[in-house]
Amino acid sequence: MSRLRRALLSIALLVGLVGAVGVTSPAVAAETDILKRLQALPGLTVLEERPVAAPYRFFILSIAQPVDHNRPETGTFQQRFTLLHRGTDRPMVLHTTGYNVPAYAFRSEPTRLIDGNQISVEQRFFTPSRPEPADWSKLTIQQAAADHHRIVTALKRIYAQKWISTGASKGGMTSIYHRRFYPDDVDGTVAYVAPQDVVNAEDSAYDRFFTAVGTAQCRAALDAVQVEALRRRTELVARYQAWATGNGRTFGIVGSADRAFEFMVNGTTWAFWQYSLESDCAGVPPATASSDDIWAWLDLTSGLDSSTDQGVTPYVPYYFQASYQLGYPVVELPHLARLQHYRGQDRAPSYIPKEIVPRFQPFAMDDIDVWVKLFGRRLLFVYGQNDPWGAEPFRLGPGTRDSLTYTAAGANHGANISRLTAEEAATATAALRRWAAVTAPTAFSASSAPAYIPSLDDHNLALDRRFNR
């Protein structure tokens, strides 16, 4: 065989090999090199890549953030976030957690509906995304919004398509705060089950909610088991202290096992409606139930760790924010008045160390409320009918444009678009896809992400008690 023929054969084989592996365009090559593109972004660190279902790639990242965006020279900290990469030709979803970020891959509902990429961001001051030493005065909604703005700005160098922000519960609140200060960072926002406590001292909406939610029989059963638990206080507090001693739990922040027990009982009705459905009312123990049954129900509903140092400490940043700017709901619970030893003390400042209790800023949420009603654009709110956090929702106003709000019948804190009526869900989905500049897929082809991926889609952070209070 001549040298010329061998050379031509080698070229033919090489062309065939390139075609076989699919390296046919610079765009495809760029997609396979997303790791290098991330590593090239200033201030961004790729901590690790983890296996994930096709066609995605999943990265855990961090970015250097100023402790104080108004004075960046005073120091930085590393803020953790994750990336579920679909493709640079797809839109991006900015998922704000409001709490810690899960270290596993998942798709939020908007990410599924637009077949997009997703970043999920840990809120500043939730470990490990906390400056050391921690200057708690820098844990504000505006500083956190600036964190998200810097991440969006950095990643738009790679992801140039439309951006949608989303979040559930405090994460949904956080997504709105980000829009307030940086309204053009994203092209639309879907906020799930997000409360808006405009006037912190006025909480009668929650009291009205608890006199109407569910059936009268269920409400009476919940009241009765709370009353009975406090009547058995001596026995159950001794049991609580013994449990704490045996399990390495302490009550330094709240103050004592007795106070922690009362706070746990106070919260059972709220927790029941937040996480359970009306059909679960059948499992509420009667006042005649054994102490074992009442104890087990308290643990199931509120959680024995809910007021221990070990249970509270991960959420100190939330309670600080609630004490500083967000506000915190206080429910009257008149049926417990004569049995409570610490009436009126079950408030956010009781769940943070006394040395960092801030002075409340009463106009922070008022400012957000005015912005939504006068300047909000492309906002979608979804609430659950039986979710107590929806008693004080975000409300649209005369200046709000291209925005929607829905309440899912019978739903709890896990309400989402899929739980709306078929007509409402279609309208909401159409708005989301319009904002993201995508069309509804008629079928999922080999180049599209499947409509349902169990390992990615069987998560609802609003119902995950590790990430939500």
C-alpha cells in the first residue's frame, strides 16, 4: 500500500471516529468543557462534581463574597451553591434556598417545566457559608440580594439565555427580596408558599386562620391534645429532660427543658397544618390517650429537637433575620392561656443567643410590600389553602404587571403549580415558559431532559424539616 493510500485511509478512519463519538461542532465541544469554563470564572471555586442522571452534570461550587457589599475591602467569605447543568443553550433557574443548600442534585418545579439549568444558593450565615468572625449586622435582605446578584453576574458569562428565580417558604421570600434590589437580574420569579409579614406587631390573620382551617372536629382535637400535654407537664417535662440527657441534648438557648417543652407544645397545631393534610386528623390522639401516645405525637408533629440547642443552632440565622427584618408570627392560643408558664415569650428572639439579639427594623418588609404592589413585574405566587404561612401572603397591587397569584385547594406548605386546578396550572405554566422564552415540548426527544426523573424530582424542600422552619 502506498504512503498516499495509507494517509487517505487514516484520514477516512479518523473522520469516521469523530462522527461516531459525536464531536461535530464547537458548540458540542463547549458543552463537554463546562468544567473548565466554570473554573475560569474569577472568584469561583469548583469544589467537586458528583454523578447525576443524564443529561445533566452536577457541581458543588463556592464563590468569594464580600462580608459587606457596601465596603468590600473589609473582608470576604465563601458562599456555597450548586449547579445542575443542562446546557448553555437552555434557560437558567436561580433557586434561592433561604437556608442551607442541599448537597444533592434536584430539580425545582420551574426547572422541570422549562427544561433548564439550575443553581441553588445557600443563604449567607448558614454554615458553612458564614464569615468568621460573624458580624451579624451584615445578615440583611439587601446584603443577601447582593450575594445573589454577584452570582448571577458571574454565571451570565456562561449562561446567556433567560433567567428565572424561584424558592419555597423563606427561599421564596428571598427570591422576592433579590428582585426588589436587582429587578433586572432575572426575567421572572416563581415564589412558593412565601409569607410576607408587613406589620410584625399585627398577627391577627394567623389567629383567624386557625379558627377556620380544616374541620371543627379536627381543630377541637388539636386544641385538646395541646391542653392535655400541658396538664401533664410535670410528667412529660421530666421525660423530656431524661431524653435530652440520654441523647446529649441541651437547652442553653431556650433556657430550660420546661420552657422548651411549652414552646414545642405551642407549635404543634402550626406544624400539623404546615406539614400534614386534613386526612391526618384521624391520627391526632384524644385527651384520654396514654402519655406514650401523646409523647410520640409531639415528636412526630413538632419534633423533640425543635427547641434544643442542637435543633435550634442550625437555624439561628433564620431566627436572627426574623428578629431583625422579616418579622415572626405570634399566635394567641387562648385555650392554653391558663396553662402556659411563658405566655408571649415564644418569639424569634427566644431562639437565638442573647448576645446577638438585634433591634427590629420595622420598615424593611413595608419597603418590599410597596415594591411588589407598585413596581413588581413577572411574579408568580403559589400558596396552600391549609398552610398557616399563607395567612399573610404577598399581595399584588395597582402597579404590579404581568403577575399571578394562586392558592391550591386543601394543600399544605408543599403547594406548587401541579396542585392547582388544570386551568390555573396551564395559565401559570404558560406564563413561566413565556418569561423563560421556551415553548412547551410536544414530546421529550433524545435531546430533551425526561419529564420525570425520580432521583431529581422526588424532593420538595418546603416539606423537608431539615431546611424549613
